[in-house]
Amino acid sequence: MGVLSEIYNDGDDRTFRRRYTTSIALGTSVTVLVLLAFAVARFGSEVLGLDDPGFVVEAIVFVARWGAAFALLSTAVWLLLRFAPAHPGPHRWISFGSALCVIAWLGTSVVFGLYVTQVADYNSIFGSLATVFVLLSYLYVSAVSFLIGAEVDAIVRDQWRTT
């Protein structure tokens, strides 16, 4: 929350109680949305009970799963950009920076999922340790992509105000 206040050039004058209440509410909401996005993207076909669908149905389900994951992650990013800064400005539902963040998040999720399912060798101690390293790298890239998206939003907002 402090970093977002810095990105938007605001001071953080919230009380201790308000800051922690906001932090807990945002943390809970974003965690639920991210876990739902993961569940939809990963287990969408299994939940629908599609054992052996045709190519067209499989393609439609794939697009619907990742579209729903995009919507859930966009909602999580919107919540953070809207309520985490001390003095948030007006936010549209989706902006260039938040779309950039969610697309980077989805891209890193796909790459991480491919590594975990196709590349990692869990019979070796090095494979298991590499998975932990890749997971930490995934979390780092996700955080950086969020902050870059927030910075792009701040720059676009400043440019929009001056024109």
C-alpha cells in the first residue's frame, strides 16, 4: 500500500487502524480472487465433467477458462489499484497498465505451469529444489509485473492530466 501511494505521489496519512483494516480486506479479497483464477484456469475442464470433448468444445472451454481467469485477475488488480493507495484517483475498470499486468501474470502462470507439468523431474532432489526456485521466481515476476503496471497507470494518468 505504501509503494502504491509512492507511485501515485501521495502521502500515506491513514490511521494505523484504517491502514490495517484496508490491508486485511484487500489481502483477503485478492487472495480469494487469485485462488479462484488459478482454480478456473487449472481445473475448469474437470469441474465441467468433460471427459473426452471434441476439438471445438475443448477450444471453447479453453478460451472460457482463461477469459474467466483474466476477469478474476483484472478484478484483483483493480481492487489493489483502487483501494491500496492512500488517495486513489478515479480508476476505470481496466486500463493499459492493469491489462499489461494481468497479461504478464497470465503469461508467467502459463510458463510456470508448463515447467511444473512438463519439465520438472520430481524423482531428483535437484528437480524439486529447482521447482521451489522457479516458484519464487514466478512470484517475483508477478510482483514486478504488478508494480510496472501500476507505474504505467500513474504515468498515463499524469500525462492525461497535463493534456
